[in-house]
Amino acid sequence: MTFRKLALNNVLRNWRTYAAYFLSSAFSVFVFFMYAVFAFHPYLTAEKLKSASSGLHFAESIIYVFTFFFILYSMGTFLKTRKKEFGLLIMHGMTRLQLRKLVFLENMVIGFSSILLGIAAGFFASKGFLALGSRVIGMEPALPFYFPQKAILLTHTAFALLFFVISLFTAAVLRGNKLIDLLTGTEKPRPEPKASPFRALLAVVLLVLGYAGAIAAKGMMVVTAMIPVTVIVVIGTYFLFTQLSVWILSRLKKNERFFLNRTNIVTFSDLSYRMKDNARMFFIITIVSTVAFAAIGSLAGFRSLMLNSANKQEPYTYVYQSAPSNKKKEEHIQKIESGLSGYERLEVSYKKQETYTLMSTTDYNKAAELWKEPKLSLKDGETAIMPEDLLYPREFHPEEHKKAVTVNGEKAVPKVLDRLIFSSSLFSGDLIILTDQEYQKVKGESRSYTAYRTAKPTETLKAAKALDQEIRDPEDASFLFTSSALMVDSMAQSINIFLFVGLFIGFVFFAAAGSFLYFRIYSDFEDDVKKYQAIARIGLTGKELKRIITIQMGLLFFVPAGTAAVHGFVALIALGNMFEARIWMEIAAVLGGFIVIQLIYFLVIRAGYVKKIRQAI
């Protein structure tokens, strides 16, 4: 048997141990390749789509860096579970250099197999992915399929280098291990895990302080509090797994009524050891899952806020603003109205100053009547203000705008209006409403504002695009045409790019977190078999075995997942506080999806593990 054949056989023989690592690596290659196919598409060279290409390349870099550390950690776990095997090989005459060479070759076999599978799967899925990506971003027609030569070359080169470097690292790790350490493997006696009550309490205090700080912060204070709150929560999370969880389990073991009840003695006897041994892994899983959960939730929440804001900023289907010098007004108005049916029209005048926009009471009341808002009746020297803040996706505070404004050299404290009934293009700062007499005194050019309201403005997107192409003239500043459907579509396309990127990065993070748990569970497989074989001789039933494994595995799965869900939930509440907006639907959707994914993964892994344990005993 050749040395290469030995390395290949080792991989095939230990396929169960390597399965999650191999599939997760292949999935990372697959996602990276998919993004590369999209990013290098010839149709994305257009100026307005360069942001999509840049976002996809950014996602690739994040996936690549994360995959490096993920694979490095995974290989460290594999080496620990195979120490006894390596010790036996050395006893049978294998040199240290040959052992490192064997590990290097095994890693390269898995690495290149992952690359081939990831690229092959990505190539066959690329047509559907391009169609899906085009639909998510809002591109019509969808991007056509092309042969992704650049994507294949980039993916193969990047991951070949990654697996080569990882293989060198893992081979070098074996250099310092003594033969006795290799032979004993994971069977060395472990001391009773101990936890400091002070540090256990500190974990609770830090998490409560972090959550309270995140929830209490409002507006831009959220940004200021972000770093200290994150540091506090991260430290609290570390102590949660290294101290608090071990302390709770030790207290449960001292409670004889609980500990000696049914199969609890088997379930919890070594759980504290596992919690202590896996504390760092749980910490990593929690942080990774929190980042994915919070990122996806933040993007979904931000998308909802921005689209709601866009609909709020453009209450009219079409708006046409014209200066007195515009000679095309009648022609343009005729074109706009020829494509509309069942509309309401508003025509008013306004004057723009450096820091605000002015309008007469009569013209304001025309809009108020259209929107069934109370009309204004201003006396001499009185003014009203429609603050520009109404355009933004946050709670409105009228008291912030009860400050004197100066118009025509006179100061007055305005009446604050809290309903937006004009589009964003009208605003140049706040909109000040004056009496008709005061408005006439203001120097400056009076521009016309013609707005059209229809029942379903979103259905005018196709017509709006045609009108925009026909009317638009970048060199003519005497008029401006805007459409609510065009604005919402443009904003949705920009935001969807980032949501599209964030979703797949989140999926990679979730897959990695699940793989970490898979590695940990199967690394204890041989020890579990010996334990359950011994207990089965004294009457352990299949139902009791399943119950023990379910509780142990459930804690390993859902303690870090539950902690991550709470972290992410608080982070999304803080996001809502920053914009002073409600994003409960987005939080519920992301949290629900996260729980469903974790539950499905748990049920699949548990079913396979119980089956293998039963077969072994």
C-alpha cells in the first residue's frame, strides 16, 4: 500500500468524523462560488449595478476569512479525537515526519474534494441562483446564464491556498506531542470541574447590565453604547459557559432528590465535564450565531424601515415641480395625465430659501383638504412649520421644533404640524407656512408644485419608468419629475443587495455553528458507546437511552442557541430604539426562522446519533 493510498483510506474509514467538516467546507466553497458567479457577471458592469458587485465581493471576503478559522478549529478537534490512532502508528514504526505528511495528505484530500464538490454543485445551481438573485435585487429581465470562468479560477485558487495553509498548520501541531500523550488520547483522568460562585454571579450581572444598557439606549445613544455593551455581553457570555453553567450543574448534582430521580444520575453525571470541556466551543457558537442572527435581523428591519420611510416620503404617485422659466410644463403635464385615470390633482406654489421652504396658507389648505387634514387659519405674525424630520423613519417629537423662526426679519414661534402631506422633493429644510400677505412679501422665485394621487401608486412602476425616460433631462434644472413607485423601487433594489448578501453570510455562519456541535458530539461517540454498553447490562431500556441522549444533546444544542437568540433579540430591540421605530415583525420572523433551523438540525443529528449508539451496544 502506498503512502497516498493510506491517507485516502484513512479519510474513507473515518468518513463519519469528517462528514460534517467536509460538507461544511463544500458548502462554504459553494456559497463563495455562487457569489463569485454573480459578482463577475458581465451585466453587472453597468454603473448603477456596481454596488451589487462590490457587495458580493465583500461577502466573499467575509466568507473566506471565516472559513479559514472555521476549518482551522475543526481540524484541531479532529486531531484530538485521533491521538490514540496516531500513537499506534508511531509504535508500529511511523516517523514523526511521516505522521505529519499523512495528516497533510488527508487534509488536502478533503480540501480538494470539497473544492470540486462545491464548484460542481455551484455550477449546476448557478442558473437558478442568478434568477433568484435578480429577482431579490429587482432586476428585469433576470441575468442570463454564462460560463463563469473567472469565478471558477478565483474559487479554486483561493480555497486551494486556504486548504494548503490549513494542512501545513495541522501537520505542525503534531510536532510537540509525546507518545504517551498520543496513546492516552482523551482517556486521561479529568479532575472534577469547579466553578467560582463569584464568577458565576458575575456572568449574570454582566449580562443583565449589558441587556439593560442596550434596551435603555435611545436614538444615537445606541451607537455610543454599542462597544461597551458588546464587550460586557461577550465577557458575560464567556463566564456563562465556563462558570455559571458548571456551577448550576454542580448544584443540581448535590440535590439528591433531583439527581437520583430515574435516569438523571446518568444524564447529569458527566454533563458538567462536557460543559466545561466545551465552554470555549459554546462561546464561539453563541457569538457566531448572534452575529448571524443580529445581522440578518438588522438588515430585514432596516429594509422595512427604509421602505416604510420611502412610502411616507412620497405620498403622491407623481410630482412635477416647475420654475417660471420652464417652457415644457404644459407638454409634460399632458404626457403625465394621458397615462393616468381616476386621479386627484393638487397644484400649489412655493419658494425655496437656503435653509427652508415657504408656502402660503391658501396653498397649504389645498393639500390639507385633499388629505382631509384640519385647515390652517393664521393671523398676522403667525406661522406654522412642517418639520423635515417627518421624512425620517423615527418617532416624531413636536416639542423639538417649537423654536422661533425668522421670516422677513420677524421672529415667530410656529405651530408644529405632525402630518406629512408633501413629497420629500419639496423640502429644503423645514416647510414654513405663512399668511398669504407675508408670503407675497418674500423675495424669490415662485415655483409650481403639481402632484397626482391615485389609489394604487405601486402599480404605476412600468408607466413611471417610461415617463421618466421621456421627460428627464439632466441638463435642464427648470423642472423635476418624481414618482413614488420609482423611488421605492430604487431604494428596495439598493437595500435588497445588502439583504441578499447578509442572508447567505448568515447561512454560512449558522451552518458552521451546527457543524461545531456535530464535531463535538461525534468526538465523544466511542466514550458514549462504552458507557451505555455498561449501563445496558444493568437494565437500561431503549426509551431511557433516547431520553438521556435527548436531554444531553438538547442542552448542548439549545443552551448556546438560546443564548444567541436572546443576544440577537436584545440587539434588534436596540436597533429599533436607534431609529425610534417598531420592528417586531422582523424580529419575530428572524427569531422564528432561527429556532426552526436549530430544531430541524437537532432532530436530524439526534436521530442519527441514537441509531448509531443502539447499533453499537
